[in-house]
Amino acid sequence: MLDPNLYYRGIVDADMKLSRKEGKKAQERMVKSKAYSHGILVYTLYMPKIFTPTAERYFRYAADMMYGILDKVIREYERNAEYRKLFGFDERLEELILRPRMYDCSLPIARIDIFFNEDDYSFKFCEFNADGASAMNEDKELYGVISETEAFKRFEKRFDVRSNELFDSWAECFFDIYASSENAVEKPHVAIVDFLHGEKHNYEFEEFRSAFENQNCTCEICEITSLKYKDGALYSHSGKKIDAVYRRAVTCDIMESYDEVGDFINAVKDNAVVLIGDFRTQVIHNKIIFKILRDPMTANILDEAERAFVEEHIPFTVSLTEENVKKYNVFEEKEKWVIKPEDSYASRGVIAGVEDVSDKKWRKAVREGIGNHYILQEYCKPYESPNIDLLHKSDAEYKNYSNITGLFVYGGKLAGLYSRIARTSIISTQYSEMSLPTIVAEEKVRPDERCREK
């Protein structure tokens, strides 16, 4: 059986002059594409991220197991006041989480990020992104650019290739969840809601708007602070009554701007709209979940297989306290640890001792995090794989890049994959993060092999 990654590299290497020329053309297509995030062109490399169907099946297993565990955690939070104390959410947030359910699905959409070792299939979870989960458009646009290269076209002659479809599939899932609500109407008006910060174009939201409209509804992209609640209904800036909300505004941003989004909050409290996803998703989005998953109270609600899964795949995590800093030799063994704010996203505030950080800077960062809602987590070394930056450098050579794999989960089922890489061992926007289009490739059965099979 051919290794698809080695085969793809062999195509690139076989005619490097052509590959360098193709890389330049690919970058020209990138500039003209919609591969922009917050107005910035996404950085990518020449070779896509390739997984086999076997790896995809394993991702499906991981997503199914983790979703089942997270669903149990969310339901226990709703049911058990003692369990809620582990999270330490403020009263306003707790009130929003504990509102009566309008539909049964605990976690409508998520991107579960893992450090996956492609050699032995071992992995550790990195992050659980809930309603604000993004990058669907990045994958779509990057695939469109790379699939036009000669290397990709030659690869397709030997391999069957599948890419991710992440827009229509979410719209279908969204409306399945929406239809299960007793407040559902036949042709709803949907609002995609976020803090837009004056952004003229959000290409990802525009793709989702089209997908929703294909489902026999109307849809708007709405600045959350511009929504108006009156006479028992929530209205968009255009004056249209909103029936359902696809919430992209992450909870921590909403809570920080609580007074500015009062109309939205009040409409939600009164169940004037069907909110997908609801605030209960914050239970698993907050990074304290990594500590709580290993807590005895969580173990009591899991079965034996789930407890073993947590033990194997959830990184060791504790609160960042003076006591734990001393207990685990955090200052002396900084390469073993990462510190993270409990409630953040896009890797903001994440610092790893393994990075090129001086002892003085590390100690300062740790001390500043103590008592400020930070977690202390074991460092997980990412898997490295080779790639080549022919889009930006005509004389580029192969280098090893650190990998992280995102599992898009819609309605509890694996919907697609997302790949990020970096030159450093920390994969984040504050370092050298890049994205790759992700494909699943299976070698085609050749005519002579079909004859042997018969």
C-alpha cells in the first residue's frame, strides 16, 4: 500500500522546477481568493495535509468518545449544584447556562483540536472550541488553491481524494436541531451573530449565509451590539424579526460586554429566539474543563471506557497556584509545562516553557498567572512532518513543521478536519501558525488488481 504523503512528495520532487513555478502561481491564486481571516491572507504551504481513511475512522472514534463525555459533563453541570462549584462561573453566566433547554443537543457545533501522532495514532487533546469554532472557509479556499496545482492533479490520478464540506452540512444540522424546538417556525429568519468590529467582509459568515438560505430560510449577518429586543421579539439592524441565532460570539466576549449586548441577553433569557448554540457550551469551552475531566466527581459519571479514555488522552492539568508551582517544579522544569488562561481563545495568553523564553520571562509569566484564573498543563510535543514553502520562496527547501488536527463535530458527529502547522513547537497565531488544506486520500484500485481480486 502506497504512503500518500510520500507519494505526493515524490511528485513534487520529480520536477522541482515545475513545482517552484506552480508554487508561485498558487500564491497568485491565494491573493485573489477568499482565504482571508479578519482581513489577513492566510499563510499556507505547497503540500496539503493528507490522511488515510484509517486515520479518519480513528478521528471519528475520538470525536464520538469525547462528545459523549462532554455531553455527560454538561448535563451533570445542569443537574448537580455541587458539581457546578468546580467551574466557578459567575452568577450571571450560571443563570444563562441553567435556562430551560429549547432543544436536546448539548453541543451543536465544536472543533476539537488534538495533537495526533501519525506514526502510532496516539494523541492528546489540546482545546475544545464550541460556538466560535471557525476556519471552515480557510480549509475550503486553501483546497481550491492547492487542488489546481499540477502536483495535486497528478496525485489524483493514483488516489481518490475527498475534501471537507463544512457549510451545507452545518446548515442541515442546524435546522435539524432548530426543528426539534417547540418554538420552531416553518421558514425562520436566521441571524449569524458576532462582534464584527466594523469588518466589511467576513467570507466565512457569507458562506454560511448562503448555506442557510439554501435551506429555505432567510439569513443575515448581525453585529451583536446592534440587535434590538422589543415587544417580546429580537430584531436585526435591518428591522427583521429573528427566529433563530447561529451564535459565533464567544461567551467570554459576551460576558465582557454584558451591558452592551443587553437586548440580545434579554431575548435569550425570555426564549424569544432559538439560540444555537446555547450558553451551556461554555461548560466545555472554558479550559478549566481539562482539570475537571480528571476530577473524581467527573469520574463518577463516566463509564469504565470513558474514564480510561480521559486518563490516556487528557493532558495532566491543575490550577496555576503557588502550591502547584512548587509541587511540580514549574520554575526549574519549565520545558514540561504550558500555562493558559481558563477562558480565552486563539491561543491568547498561552505560554510554553519549551519555547525560546528566558527563565526570567517564564518566572514572570507564571507569577502573573497565579491567582488570575490560569491553568498549568503538561506540555504535549506536536507531531512533526515535512512540507515546503514554494508559495512564498522560489528557493525553499523542505522543513519539518509541528502539527495540530482539528475535528469539526456537528450535532455530535465528525463533519470534517482542519490542519494547522507551525515552525515552532507551539502552534498559535502569536508564533508562526499556518493552515493547510486537509484531504483524505485512498489509493485507487488498478485494473490488474481488480482482476486478481476476482
